[in-house]
Amino acid sequence: MKVSRAAEVRPAGIYTGILFFCLPALVVVGDAVSGPVSQRQGGAALRRLPSRRSELKLKEIPYRIVYETYRKTDGRENWELYIMNADGSNPINLTNTPELDEMYPHASPDGSRICFVIDEGRGRRKVRSVYYMNIDGTERVKVAENARQPCWSPDGKSIAYVKGEYDRYSTREYATSELMIYDLETGRHRPHPNKELHHLYAICWSSDSRWFLAAVHGGMDYSDTILALEADGTRVFDLEKWGVRGCRPDISLDGRTLTWGETDWELCVGDIDLTLDEPRVTNIRKYVGCLHSDKVYHVDLSPDGKYVTFSYGPSAGGQQVGGEAPGWNICVTDMSGKWVLATTDGSHNKEPDWVPLPPSRPSPTE
């Protein structure tokens, strides 16, 4: 995000020497949260600290959440992928690989699979690659080496990803080059028609298959902004034209709602129209805020569009994939201004993604 780009590029582990700048912004005692609950921002009041968990009926949310977390596995600290209920109950380690680092999970549209990245190797030989596997952690398949930022096609038959910009390893999410499409059935890779795409990250694919949305940093003559990219063409539109400022977009399954982080401290939502020749965003409003000693990041809309999950923690934490973030937790909001902690252990919990219900189970909106 524009207001705090320096934090984007720091490698994992650099934060330990500056944690004294990030004193806890809240104290949780049982179900209570102490400290200021709101501040005025641009004329609107945003709740700046989590609400009581009892204010949201998390147990009634039918979807699970998959996320990355840095913790000990068989006595060794590493990144693992966990899945849990929306209220944080029944956490399960899906990967259990102390010698590898799995991160950036995204569930397929039918909830049966997860695409993600793995950091393999050590030192100069470390490589980040894209994989996918079943939702229970079985049948792992490698998609591409030196690749990152994967997302699913609406039909779940393809995975989009970006190549690494350099052969050398980097934790910078925007160290990316060409956008590629991988077909799960044939194993073939095809490049996106626009060969000029680079420095993209946080890619998502619209439900009508016509558009990619992505953040860009320092690429294609853009500084920091969110772009709409034709999926089968070369046109690129800067959504800042409509007041969309920030990074890490996510689109609802019906293709009508867009959410993103406007700054390190506010999350926004707007109505997006992807049926037009040029995408348009209207009715932009903020729905979550935090104190400037903290950050909110990594938004994901629930399949029914009623909730958003995101990560939250001290501002010294590294929001980039592979950046350590002690004290960060997964949160859930109903977009009314109330938001609560789903996890409380602070084990570098980031990049949450809702897991859709299997097709055999009815949607809660049906």
C-alpha cells in the first residue's frame, strides 16, 4: 500500500529488532477487549479494535478458513497451512512438513482443492514454486518452479500464476514477470496475451472469466494501484479512476463486490460492474479500521458475500508472503463495522481464504 511500502520489501526476520515500537494495542481478557474502540477517519467512525467475539455468531458461518502460519512442526519452526472453522475451532495442520515452507493458500471454487506456494531449499538455493493439492492435504502436484501468487479460474480447471522476476529468491511479492495460465487436465502452460504484464501480485479471477484484478507496484508505468486486466486481451484499466486506492483486491463470487486494503489501517468495499466495456467501481466505503500501531491486510470475501476474513497484527509484522509477523491473527467481520479475532495465538497467522462448501451441500443463500 502506498502509505507503508518500506515494510513490503523487508525480508523475513528483520522485525525482531524493532518490536519495541509495537506495544500491544489491545488487551483481551476472556471475551472483553480494552482500549479505544473507534476513531474518526474522514468523517466516518471506524471501530479500531476488535469487538467481543460474542458480537458475531461465528459458529453459524458454514465455511472454513485456510491460512498460513509460522510455528513449530516436529520441533522446527516453519510455515504451514492450517484449516479451521470460522470461529477458530478445530484447527488442522494440512501440510506437516518441517523441512518446507507452505504459504499463500487459495481454495478452489468447489472447495475441493487448494493452490499455494512452497519455499524449498536454503540460502542461495531457495526457490518459491506453485503447487496445488486436495483440501485434506493429499495428492500434492507441482505447477511451476520459480512462480508465485496463484489463483483459481472460476471453473476450477486452471490456475493463474506469475513467474518470478529473477532466478534469485526474493520475498517481494511484486518481484514478478509474466502472467501464466496452467491447465490442470493437460498440464500445459500458456502465457497471457499481454506480454508487458509484470510486478503484479494478489491476483484474482472474476467469476465471468473475463477479468483479472491485481495489485501492481512499480511496473508498467504504474506506482501502486489496483488494475483490471482483460483475461483474453491486452487492455489494462487503472481502478484509481473510480477512487480505488490501495492494494490486494478480492472479488465476490457473484462478481459484484470488490474489497481491498486502502491503507495499512483501513479496509474498503465497493460495488464493481464488470459487465461494462470498462470496469467501474461505485459506492466505496470503509468497513474496518485499526490503530496505526497495527495493520489490517489480506482480505477475502466469503462465498455468500456476507463476511470478510483478514489478517491483523502489530505494524512491525511483514505482510509479504514469507515475512514473519509475530502477534498477527486471523479475523472475521460482517462488514457492519464489527470485527473479531478468529485465532488468538498470534503465530504469524496470515493470508486467510474462505473454503466454499462442496457442491453436494446447499449454499446458505439458497
